[in-house]
Amino acid sequence: MGCRKRAPVTDLLRVVARDGALVPDPRRRLPGRGASLHPTPECLRTAERRRAFPRALRLPGGGSTPVEAGPLRDHVLGAPFPAPAENGARTGDHARTTTAPAQTDPHPVGPHVESRTSSDEQAVKSPR
């Protein structure tokens, strides 16, 4: 959306509008119309400068409607990985880093377990 370059959907960050604010949707699960952009500061700045979010999300008022990009900026500009150690740091010293609390997903991704139904049990007969 910002730089207009094509990329696989796995490389892009989905964004949705919630209560007048742009909310990142990295798991691609939030309801509503979404727009995708590269999760880079350059792509975010370009999209904001072009006022692309209200148009892409089809918000009322088109490009003239202001939207709060704070949560999206925090996600994109925030440091998702620990900062590298400064030069001159001794080995064994650990830099203190803060991490955001993990979000729990009510629908975790993983192997699905199918249960047997009564019709399955009827088809399997034990020898007498």
C-alpha cells in the first residue's frame, strides 16, 4: 500500500481500522476490511504521506478523514528484536530488554484432533 510493490502476503502486515485507529493485524484474524503494507518505517511513512489508509480501508470521508496511526506506528517502529550489544560490551554481559506480553490466540494454530463419532464406532466391530 505504501510503496506499491508486490510481495507475498506472508511478507506483508495486515492493517485494519478500529474506532478511528489503525491497528496492526499480524495474525490476519481481525474482522473487517484490511490493507497490507510492508512492515518497514519507509513503507509506513509513504502510506501516511499519500493518505492511503482511509482510501484502502474505504473509510467514510475518503482520504480527507484523519485516522490515528499510533498503534500501527508502535508496531512497525518498535524494536521487535533485542537490540545488538554495544561496542565494547564484555562477553557475558546481558543487555536488559523489555518485551511486550505475548498475546494469546483463542484459535491456536496446530494439528487438529478429530474425534470419533458414534457412526465410526459402529463401523468398527470387534470379533466375538
